[in-house]
Amino acid sequence: MELRQLRYFVAVAEELHFGRAAARLHISQPPLTVHIKRLEQTVGATLFDRTSRSVQLTAAGTSLYPRALAILDDVNRASAEVGLVAEGQVGQVRLGFVSSASYEVVPLALREMREEHPGISVDLEPLVTGEQLEALMQHRLDLGVVRDAPLHPGLDFVTLREERIVAVVPADWRIALDESAGLGTWKRCSGYVVALWSAEE
Amino acid sequence: MELRQLRYFVAVAEELHFGRAAARLHISQPPLTVHIKRLEQTVGATLFDRTSRSVQLTAAGTSLYPRALAILDDVNRASAEVGLVAEGQVGQVRLGFVSSASYEVVPLALREMREEHPGISVDLEPLVTGEQLEALMQHRLDLGVVRDAPLHPGLDFVTLREERIVAVVPADWRIALDESAGLGTWKRCSGYVVALWSAEE
DNA sequence: GGACCTTACGCTTTACGTAACGATA
DNA sequence: TATCGTTACGTAAAGCGTAAGGTCC
């Protein structure tokens, strides 16, 4: 069975007239007759009771008609939506992320995605760094959000944000008291020293 | 888009190898390449990322694959079931009946249908005789169950059963008292005469 | 060099249109 | 006789296979 035959069948089923159906299909009647006969042969059933005066659907034809419509509709929708997927208007992104990214990075990114690419759904997968790298290599993920991953052949890395690392130590520890330890800034806070320095230093 | 192209696409999508897909389809590789390229052209999207080392589905191809499977499956099911309809194993019968037939004739017939033709569903329509005849002529019904209909051109009539007509009259009516009135049998019953005679008489 | 996808080309099959035929009212 | 579906046949298009070309290990 071929889609062409289903298209021809639908035209005849709707017109109940080979001449008009052929005109609608922009072909002449004879090939239409041939295609319908071949379709009848492949499904093993007469689809139309036809005399020179009238064309009527048989029970088999009546049962085929809605199925044929549905199939042709599915085909058209599939074709259209595959085009949209290719254009990036519709689709799915599988995103892995370390759980600590769920506080700011991921929620902000999701909000931006919803606004700028409403047709793209995001499949969220909380995974530790190593699992993400493995999943990315096996194409089970499209994107990963990690902290401090070692460069990995076959994967591209982009810095999303740089964070300051905070050390909190008892105020009487040696590092806290040694102002020459290379700390950027520090302050005393309820008995502890909180030191901040930037990642890039 | 044609079904052949979807079949070829599915083969390549499952094998991820043009050579093996072609072998599975019992054709040589070159026509397969051509068909895939044409399919890609009609849907407006590249379906495979292919190098001489590997063939991989693109996002568009990934979205097409399950749709193609569903379409091909629908086509096969449609073909098979249309065949069954033609053989009379599956289908629907639209049955009209006068309400008085709902006591015995219709229930017995339905029980027999369920047992002997489990694939046939019966659409029941309670209608008076005139409505049934009209609906039958317009092919809105397949069968009608009526009482005592006048023969109608274009319709076949079959006697399902012959019923005895019962007259119940006060016992002092003249017909009740006249034993030569042609009644088959009669009996007195709480002040009435109940007379029975057969339709064929 | 080998594996694999693609392009080129000749041949077979399929599809289409015109014309002739058959059936029905 | 007019309408409409079918069959016959010549031509155009599509599909396939073999052979040659390109690219990546």
C-alpha cells in the first residue's frame, strides 16, 4: 500500500465520482481507476460498488476511509513537525546538572528558555559531575552543568559563572590570624573568621 | 512523502548503517541514499549526520522515527482490518426495530450474533415501521424488524415469526358468545372471553 | 588500503495521458 | 445518445543495480 493510493482513495470516497476525483487530483480518470483497483487488490477487498451510474463505498471502503484520513493527517503533521524540530522551534533538550546548580543557575536558565524558546522542552536530570560527563559522551545528555570539571576530549566547556570560595574557620586558627596568608578580604563574625577570595586569583 | 521512504528511513534509523539497512530492504545502497536524501528534502531537514565512519540520527530524525513507526503500523493495521471487514468478520450492522420486538426477537438475535459473529457490533435504533422503511431506503439502516409492513419496492422481506393475535372482549359481547365466529380456541377468563387464532389462518 | 557513503549512468518498472471500448439509463 | 467507468497502448518519470568517485580512518 502506498500513500498515493490512499490519497486517491480519499478523493474518490469523498466525491463518489471518478471524474471529479481525478479532476481534484489533477490527473485523468484512467490512472485513478487503475490505482483504486490495485489498492483493492492489496487490501483484498472491493472498496467501491460502482456502476456507470453511481459510485458507493462498500463496508470495507467505509471502514478504510477514516483510517486513510488519519494516516494522511499523521503524515502531514509528522512532516511539518520534523521541519520545526530541524529549525529548533520545537524539540527537547536533556539537561544534566549538579544539585547545587538548582538554586540559581538552572531556574534562571529555565525561565529564559520558556520565554525565548517556548517550543523546547527541557528534560532535567540531577547528576553528579562524573555521571554527566559520561552521559554527555554517550549522547544521553545534550547539556551538563557542573563545577570545576577537568577538560574532557570531545566535550566543549563554557564558563557560566565564577564563584568566590568562602572559608569559615575558628577565629583562633592560625590561617585566620595570619594576615599574610593571601586572603583577599576577611572579617570577624561571631567568633569565626570568614575569608573570601575570587576563583580567578 | 511516500511510505517507501518512511520504510527506508526506519531501516536506516534502526541499523545506523546504510549498507546493513539496504541489505535488510533487499536493495543496494545507492538507491537508499537517494531516497533518504529525497525524504530529507521533502521534510526540509537533515535526518542523519553521516560521515564515512558513522551514521547518527539528528534531532529531526529522532523526532521522525517514532512517528514513522506509528504511521507504518497504522497502515498495516488498516490494511489488515479492512480485509476482515470485507470478509464479514469485523464490522457493524445498523438494526432498526419496533419497540415491541425488544421483548424477544431482538434480545435473542443479539445473543446469537455475539456468539457466532463476535467481531460484528450492532447499532440498535428503535424506530416505528415507517421510519425504518425510509431509513432502509436511504441506507441509514442495514436491517429492520417490523410488524406487518406493506411490501416495499427495493426492500426484501423475510418472515421472522408468526404470532397469534389475541382478542380480549367482555364476555357478553356478541362475538364472544358466537361460537361460529371462526375463532380457533377461546376460553372464559374472569368475565372476559380470550380468543386466539393464528396469523396464517 | 579498506570501509562506507555518494554520484553517474544505463536499464527496467511504474505512472500518466490519449484513445477506444463497454455498460447503463 | 449521453454519461461514466474500464481497458489498451505509447510515452514520460521513477526506481534499481553496477560502476566510479570521495572521504575518513
